[in-house]
Amino acid sequence: MTDNRLLSSGWDIPTEHYSDQPYVVKTDDDAWLCVMTTGSGIEGASGQHVIATRSTDQGRTWSEPVAVEPAEGVEASYAVLLKTPSGRIYAFYNHNTDDVRWVKADNPPYKEGKCYRVDSLGHFVFKYSDDHGQTWSEERYDIPVREMAIDRENADGGKLRYFWNVGRPIVHDGAAFVSLHKVGGFGEGFFTSSEGVLLKSDNILTESDPAKIRWETLPDGDAGLRTPPGGGPIAEEHSYSVLSDGSFYSVYRTIDTHPAFAYSRDGGHTWTEPQYKAYANGRLMKHPRAANFAWKCENGNYIYWFHNHGGNWYEDRNPVWLSGGVEVDTPEGRVIQWSQPEIALYDDDTYVRMSYPDLVEDGGEYYLTETQKDVARVHLIDKSLLEGMWAQFDEGGTVAQAGCILELKGDIPANVDLPTLPQFNRRDANRADYGQLDLRAGFTLELWLRFDSLEGGQVILDKRAPNGQGLALQTTDRGTVEIILNDGRTESRWNSDPGMLKTGKLHHLAVVVDGGPKIITFVIDGVLCDGGDDRQFGWGRFSPQLRHVSAQDGNRSVSPGNKSSDQGEEISPSGRLRADSEMLSIAPQFQGNIELLRVYNRYLRTSEVIGNYKAGV
């Protein structure tokens, strides 16, 4: 009934109301220092400013926040942190130093061509702390940023700069590099064009006088990192990593339904031609207009945060997916190859958007921060989730054993007794209103099978009553496989991606029904369906009201003399316990053959499914 992927299971970080970019560094006195943008209003409202808070128990509790910039001042926003070898910590952020109250913008959507949101312009500045973030310098320091075409061509001719930053600084070869996203204008979608640059300082790591810190704007030339050729005008929120051979890697968001990336082999001066990001198998990754960050871990591997669907706007940042990265050699230098993804975090409200994360490693554990814009939290991530993604690149595979309640091979009978699959929810006898208790359970169906035909309507598995209640797996007219879930009150269904199944070929197919985020995924031959070019989402949601997939009567009564146990056993109206198995029909209308069938009474991770696939029949 508990799921540490659920947002509310995390630990809150204190803010005033609005909360953005909860970024963390570990200080030399063994604390976590978190810097955030906050305010009493909504994002972009007057009073938005930067605060810092400390934790000495890995994010479970936090100190009273201190103001890096006061709420009574002009807008100060979007801070990132850099710790130097001396222990000094720098905070870099936007500052509306000139107290600009509006900026020229497109009309429409902005009436009279005036945008009154002024948190993404002005001066890029820093303050510093020499006591591990407990106090901050009174003076702030401007960072000079070289003018580029996108600045000269803005509505103010470059006299007023538009920009912001979300990317963690990187360090390489004695220099520090701070990300900045230049903006070309304001209009539909807020920013109408954007590109990324790096601000390099060759002496910030050693210079104690902040007035003597030197800055250089990279890359060389008159433009920053943009979208691939033919892409749209949005290339922003660049995230940077340094590979083991000294190459730089950058990934960033676009409005082209895919994230973009590039490599630099010369310290950020020049970059490879940007491309759209892909998995190790070459299939393009999908991501909307949202933060997508890659972090290098202490073990030399990588974690990538994204949302795994083909949107081109700000919506659908729930759930969060992760992909694991490992370095490989190429003639051009080292590159990162990326695993099939896993769900890492979710909220029950599908409209909630979580974003702007950070990764913290401490004591061998992995923590993620994130924000819903009014609540910021820390989450302890199960490290086996990450290790499983990295292990996808290992040779061979191991069959998952935990939760396997049925395994059939070879001469498979037409009908078998299937142990009852878990319920998704039930009445909560501990509530006065006997309301719903979400059990966050799930199950997985796994098959090795060969299709003689992909004609629609072939029933592969069937565990339904005559009224349709229960569970079925069948082909569709789109050449896909569809799962049907029905509890007699509610029906949910989802199908695999078109084009992934072929006649005459032995396929490995898994259907994962995950009752945490209420998501169905299909994994075919080790590849998680993501919709491809056919649909925005390859994964689908099922109803949170779906109670079970039993073919038996779903009506249950609970009264003071007839309560469910703490273990969740259901009592029928007659007072008898529900049967512990049901009949599963196998291939009643299937044109092909099934060589293996497994059923699990839990959701399998993508990596576990891939392990089963690599283990073979």
C-alpha cells in the first residue's frame, strides 16, 4: 500500500509558497545546502527571490531558510550552486537589477505588446558564502556575457538581455562552466526563441577576490547551442556533463517532441551538430517542453530525467521517467548510450507537474529533489532501480523469480487455474466513511509467442466472465496486442505500438500493469513502447476506480460484523472468502503458437522484463 515513487512520500523542503529549482550541494561541514526560488505569489510574481536552507539528515528536515536576496527587492530568480575546493559556495541567478517593470513582447498574446513578467531578464549575477550557506555576501557581482545574434535581434536590440538558467555548473581542467539560456523574445509560450551558452571562468576555483574572477562566453561564434537542422526555435534548459575523456555532453529541451543533445571535444568552444536524443538501439527518445537533465554519478554512469512522451508543450510532466547511461568508445571520442526507461516518480493527480530536479549522492544512496511549483521535496530512490537500468547493457539475462505465480512452457494446456491476481483497491475499514484504500498493486503478463497472422480479434489470453468482467489479451485491427481490464463497473484497455509485431517471428511480449501510477506498459523484444511516430504516448493509464480483474462478482459488503482484515482479504456477501484461483483460457482464438507464458502478481520493472527477454525461452 506504500510506494516510494509517490510524490507525497517524499520529504518537504520549506518555502514561502512558490518553489522552484531546489538544487543541492554537499557542504564541507557534511550538510546539504539547497538554494531555491520562492515567493508568496505564483511563478513570476513580484517578490520572487532566492533563499537557501540546510539539512543535516539527508533532506528529511531543513533549517529556517535564509534570504540570498530579499523578498522586498527586485526579482531574483533561478539560482544554481557551485562549490569550490576551498569550501566557498557561489550562487548564480537572474537579477532584475534595473527594476524593469515590463518588457516588449508579441501582441497577441500580450496586450499592447507588454509582458509584465520580468524574472527572465536583466543581469546574471552571483553571491557567495564562506560558512556553508548560513550567510551570504552583501555584495552581488555581475557576470559579463558576450553579446550574440539572439541578443542583438531582440526587441531591445540587446540593450536589455533576456535569459535564465536551470543547469548545474560543471568543472573541468581547473575551470568552472555555468550554463545560461539566451532568449530571443517573449510571446506565445512565453519564450519565442532560445539557445544555450556556457560561461567559463578559468580562475573562480582558486581566486578569493570575486572582483577578479574572469569570464568567457562559449561557444565561439555568434550563436549558442540550438536545435538540430530543421528543428524549431526553442533550445533551452541545457544540462551538461563531463565524460571520462574530458568531452562535454549537453542535453536540452525543444518543442520538436524530442530532446536534443550535442558533444564538445574542446572544452565548449565548438560542438558537434545537434541531434535528437536516442536510446542505445537508435530509437528516438520522446520528451515535451520540460526540464530534462542528465547527471554523472560517482560510479561514472549517468541518470537521465525525462517524461517519455511526444508532446511539444509544457504539459504532462507526470510521471517522471529515468534512463540509465553508460559511456562507450567511438572513433570521435566517448559517448553515452541510454537504457530503456523506468518510472521513478508520480502523483495521483495526473495534472500535477513535477520538474526542475537535482540528484544528490550520499552514503551510497541516491536522492532526487523536485518541485510541483508550490511544494518542493526530496525523494530517496531505490538504487536497484538505477542499477537495473545500467545492467541492461550487460551480457545475458536472468529471469525474475519474485512474484511469479504461473509459468508454462512447451505443450501449454488450453485452460489452467490462475491464482487470483491482486486487487487494485478496496474499502478501508479503518475509515469512518469506508472509503477507498488504494493498494497500489499490479501484475505482469509475459509471453514468448509467434504470430501466423496479425488479424484483429484473436484472443490470446482470456479470464473473463460472460458479461466481460475480468482480463483478456487480444490482437487488434492495427496489428497490435491489446489488454482489456474489467471489474464489472469499469473497463480500461491499452495496446502496443503499431509496427513492432511481425508474422512468423518469435516475439517476447510483456504487459506490465502498474497499480502505483495506474499505468500500462508494453515491452516487445526488450523495447518499451513509447508511441513511436503513431501516437504521443506509448504507455496508457487505467482507471483509478478499477477494483480488480477478477471474473467473479466484484460486489463486496463490509459491516461492523464483517470487516476486511488488515491483509485486505475480501468477504463476499455470503460471508465466504473469495476463491483463490480462476480459470485462464490460453490461445482460444490465436493464430500462432505460444512457447512460454509467465504471470506475475506484481508489476515488473522494464529492466526485469529485459532480463527475462535476454534469458530467452
